[in-house]
Amino acid sequence: MANVGIVGIGHTRFGNSSEYDLGDVLAYAATDCLKDAGFLERRKEIDQVFVANMASGMFCHQTAVASAMISKMDMEPVPAELIENGPASGASAIKVGYMAVASGLADVVLVVGGELMRKVTGWNATDIVATMLHTEAEYNMGLTLPGFGGMFTRMYMEKYGLTERDLALVAVKDHENGAKNKYAHVQIPCTIEAIADGPEADVVNNYIAEPLRMYSTCPVTDGAAAVLLVNMDAPIAKEFKKKPIRIAGVASATDTHCVHNRKDPLRLEAVRIAGEKAYKMAGLGPKDISFAELHDAFVILELAISEEVGLFERGKAYLAVRKGETKIDGRLPINPSGGLKSKGHPVGGTGVSQVVELVRQLRGEAEPGRQVKDPKVGMSVNFGGFGNNVVAVICAKE
Amino acid sequence: MAIDAMEMKLRPPEAELKPYPPKLITLASGEKMVVREARREEVGALLGTIYPLIGVPADFYDIVAVRMYAEILGWYRYRVANEFVLVGAIDGVIAGIVTSRHVSPQLGMSLHTLTIKRGLRVGAQLFAAKMEHHLDVLGEEEVYIVAESPNGFKRWMIEYQLEDRSALYPEVRHELGGVPTFVLTRPLWDAVRSIKCTGSRPISDADLKTADKLIMPSEYSQLPGFKR
């Protein structure tokens, strides 16, 4: 298999882009990426484009967005396909792009992921996202993703002793990073006094799905991100502006569609398996990870995912947060971008955005105050459904 | 200023309204927001704050801003009966404004809520303060409320579970054009007060002093590139 590297990254400012067309937003990220790679003028030489999107048909009443983006960018006749895997669509598209390059089918692949969720109201967005749940057993019973997040958090609290204050500590850490990230949706820091300890915290940080509060859940976000993959062993690899960051491992796994069919609903088996496969492919282990971008749609998931991929002992991740180990200057920084909590979660684009952050950190290009010190290896976990389809990516600086 | 006979005819009758006791709210960012009644002499800062938003169609800022501009001008020039204006200020900088009107001892008429500083639920806090003034301070039994934007509908109609009286139109109608009228009743307020309304009282002189002079914001997230 060929070695696959990332030579370009692009990102829109996450937030509210609902006045724009999804094709434009995807094209913006793609253009940003191709400029970064120094390949914008040669874009018709790209062998393949994959566009990740979860539900533009419902959010925007628009389908076939890969074709739309190609035309917006004047890239015909480059082949382009859409990849859909719920909120893990982004990393799935990177995985498919990796497979195309590693197999020798393509030398240069552009992967773009994005979503415009704010075309609809917040409760409609929650409903649309919930359509990925099991129709009869979950969705029709009124379950939503925040509902699952709340129940999962309650179980975790009862089993491991996590408190609501611990959840707030994760949010404070994420917002501290996100406030310095020019691409983040919510660039506002928050304090533990204001959202957990103070007399007004109950109202300022109100419940969304008890015990999850506003500062335990990600915002509804528009945005897009893009990466340019290249065959590092091909001559063309030397024709880009920046040195490639190698994709050392990429793997995915699935779990039961119905959460109640799992032996232990607190175990995220797909996360564990995807992580193990990615480590094996990279020839690395949890101890080699310099920092991680984990899918904290609800902050409890940052903790649970970090345990499943072996970064912390089971049930102990929140203790590391208390000690500040996951802060930007801690032993193992997690979500230096601000994570989904602060940076935002445009579902189809999140997995690509996470990998963009891996590359940005490994290049040393993050803003002052949120740049991880001398990182060598970064890991991302993109979480689909309530853990039923998960993709892990490991990137390494050569 | 001498008020001539014609001007007296133009002015509505005014009831003596109890003042709103100022309070302090610590926002999620840790910033301290003073919530207090605006004073008549502060109308320049209020109107100057609102004016740039009249040109922002996103999230219906334009309609809310232009209507609030008129309401505050009407209050300043004595053309609206029993109106009150509450303001939220962070280090004196105006973060949000609400307008409302006392109709009778039983009824309040909520006018508009304008969030200047976004992302910290400033509007939600100020709306709650407005309801607090109507029901807890002025002692009214219910408040008529309408929404002119999806954000408003979600924040008030859905989150407060307001009583929908739109079927009683035109007997029950809000003053803002009679659009579907929803009502915050005292039992509904009693049910949500603890989760919607907050703030510390009494406010210290030092904290109150931070908002003694209202300052117009120099930047707006709603208007990228705007500088005052």
C-alpha cells in the first residue's frame, strides 16, 4: 500500500452560515484547502473528490451536493461522490479517500465535509439528527441524541462517581481552547464559577437533558472543512507547498444500532475496536499519542471515548481533567480546537474538521495559546449514531 | 421645561410604577452584568446602540431594532403610557435591552427584547428580568407576549410553555399588530421562575457603579467589521 499524507487543509469559520448555499460553503473550505496546498490552479488534476454530508436533503432541501460543489469550483470532469455515515461522515470520507490513494487508484484526493444545520430551527435540527436512531425502538419512542447523552451520563455518574462539576470542567477547558480558535463557533471562554459553582449557575447553565446542561452539549453549527490527500510515494507528492502529514492509521468499527441491545450500554465497543485497529495499523499505542481530538457532542463523550481508546483508565478520565492533564499545557491535551463543544459540530463536516486540527497542530500552525507543545502524533475519533459507527484517525509528523 | 397645554393633551396618563430593583448576574463567561432600569437621560446611548442593528435582516434584528427604537423614542417623548426599559450592562457597555408596558394592575404588555452581546443568553436573562418586573414587582397577573423571530418563539413560547390565546383573537390581542398572542400567567411564572430568572440582590454600590454610565458597544457580532 502507498503511504498517504495530507498536504492541504481548509476550514470555514464555524457558526451560522445559513444565509449561504451549502455548495458555496463546501467550495469555500475546498478552496481554502487547495490554496494551502498550492494546488488551486491545478485543481482539475485531482483524481477524485469525496464530499461528506449527513442530511442536506433534510436540513437544506438540497441533494447531490458533491456535484454542486464541483460545479461551484469549476472542477468538471473530476469524479466526485458523496459519503454519508451520520455524524461520522467526515472521517468516513477520509477513510475512503485513504483507501483510494493507498490502493493506487488515485494519487491526489480532495475530501470535503460540511453541513448547514441552522437552515432549520434548533429543535428541527435535533429531530433531523435523531433520525439516525433505530426507527421503531428509539426514534418513534421520542429519543433524541441529547436524551441518549443524558442517560449515558447518568449511568456513568452512578458507576464512576463523576459529578456535574466534572462535566463543567471539561467545558471550561474546551472553551478556553475554542476562544483562541479563529474557526470556532463559540469563541467565548467560560468560568467554573459561572457555570457550576456560583449562585446563578443553575440558570446561566440550564439543563438540556438532565444531567446534561447547556455547557455539556455542543451548539447547532454550520460549517465545512477539507483536506487534500496525496500518495506520498508518488512524484507528485513533491509538488505541493507544504510537507505532508502522514495518515498513520485509519479504521472504523460498528456496534448495534439499538443501544439497548448492547451488553453494557456504558461500553462503546465501536470506539474501542476502531481505536485498536488504528493503533495496530500505525504501529503505535495510546502512550504515543501527543494530543487528541475527540467527539464531544456531549462532554461526557470526551471522557468515555478517551477511556475506550486507552488514553486513560476506565472511569478515571474525569480525574485527569480535575488535575488539568487534558488542558493545552497538560500531559495529554484533548480537543485543543475547542472540540465539538466550543468549535461546533456541523455533523457531516466534523470528522474532516478534526483531522484538519490534527494537521494544524502537527504543523505547529495553531494560534498562540492553543498550540500543543512539539506534538508528534495526533488522534481523532469521529462518533456516529450513539456509538454505532465510529472512525479513528491517527496522523503523524514525519 | 415648561409643558404647554397642547403637549399635555398629547401625553398619555402615567401610573406611578414601582422601580425595578437592580441586580447582578454572573454570565457563563464570568463577566458581571448589571440589570437595571434605564433612565430617561440615557436615551441617547440606548438609541445609538440600537441604530446600527436596524440594517441587519438576519435573525429579524431589523424589525426588532426598528420597533424598539420607536418604543424608546416614544418613552422618551412621553408618547407611550407606562412603558419601562431595562438594560443589561457589562462594565457599563450595553449588552441587551428590553422594553415593556404596564397596561393595568392585572396586565402587562411585553414589547421587545434585543440582544446585543450574543452567545451568553443575555436576551434570555433580560426577558426573565422583564417578566420578574411585571409579575413580582408590579404585581400584574399576566403578561401578553408575541414573538417576531424563530429565536423569540423558541425562547419564550416553547421554553416558558406560554398559554396560547391566539384563538381568542380579536378579543385577546397583543398591541404589536395583534399577531398570535401568548400569555405568561402567574401559575406559569411560578413554575419556571427558579429555572429562568436569576440575579443577586442587593447589588453592591461598586457593582452598580460599573453601569452608572451606559456605554454604546464599539463592535457588534451581528455587524462584522463595524467600528464605532
